[in-house]
Amino acid sequence: MNTLLVAVLLAVAAGPRAVHAAADRKPPSEAEKARMERQKEKDARRAEKERERVDLNHDGIVDASEAEASKNSWYREQGLRLDGSWEALADTDKDGKLSAAEMYEFKKSLLDDDKDGSLSPDDYRRFLKRVRSLVQTPRERGFDRNKDGFLEGGEVLAMLRDRLSGLRGTARRPVESKFDRLFDSNVDGHLSSDESGAIELAIEEQPGR
């Protein structure tokens, strides 16, 4: 049976609005299918490369101790940079001021997991999924559910979701954690409704949503 027809039939039970949405949805073009297939292959290669890296005894299985060792290794490599002094690292022209361009380049060096030279929602998702970061502010401490002194994936996700609440229209919220700063694109010390869109994209496919 035609895929679009099935979608329309399934949407009938959900009401007229759903029927129109299903009917208006176009099937992906050949170019989009090819792009999705290339991305799927790229993700599979990355996952296999990561599995080989983490599988320390090369038995084809990543056990709990190997996963923990990988997490600790990642924290030493990336987490310490995240928890360190951003201004000293990112202020490349050493003028004592952090510009939006300098901040973007620093974030790219920290988050650009696929090394394609740009930041995408996928880069943020992968970072937030495996992040392990020292609690450094009262706000971060409030989301450290297991009280181990670190924020990890699910805890960071909960904090970012909380930051989204109320960020509509002209509303602004002060930057209160290092994770807020990841999304403060104009480096003005506040999160705005414009910047909240980047947070939504970054967390929309995170586990537990």
C-alpha cells in the first residue's frame, strides 16, 4: 500500500488537523534520501570507530569498566577544557575581551566532533550525551541529582530544558552555568528567545526526552 495513503488513513483517527498534516507531507526527494543514507553510513562508521577505541581488550564487547574508562578519558581531554577558564583559552587576540567570533571558534574546537569545520545540532547532541563536567555554580549543583559533584548527560539535559521555560518573546535569562554559555552566541551574558532555538535543536533527540 502507498506509504502516503497509509499515513493519511492512520491520521484519520487523530482528527482533521492531523489528516491535513499527513496529506501535505511530501515524501523525501531522491537527493534527500541520498543525503540521509550518506549520513547513516557516516554515523555507522563513527560508531564502529568509537567502539574499537573503547574496546580496550579487543574482545568485540564494550563492558562497564571500558565504558567508564572511556568516560574518564573523554573528561580529561574535553571536560577539563569545558571546566577551565574559557576567556584565557578563547581570547586568541589577547585583548582581554571575548568576541562572538572567538567564542564560536572555541566552541568549535570543543564540540566539532565530526571535524567538518562547523557546528551542527548533532555536534551538540553528541557532546551533551556523553558530557561529564564538574559542578561549579549553585545552578549546576541544583541539577546534580546523584550528588556526585559532576553533571552528566541526563542532568545537563534537565537543566537546559529548565532554561527553555519562559524564554519566549523578549524574555531573557542571565547566563548561570558553563552550559548556558555554550548557547550565548552573542556573548552578552544572557540567553534570549532567539538563542533558545539552538537549545531546542540540541536537546530534541537526547535520551529521556
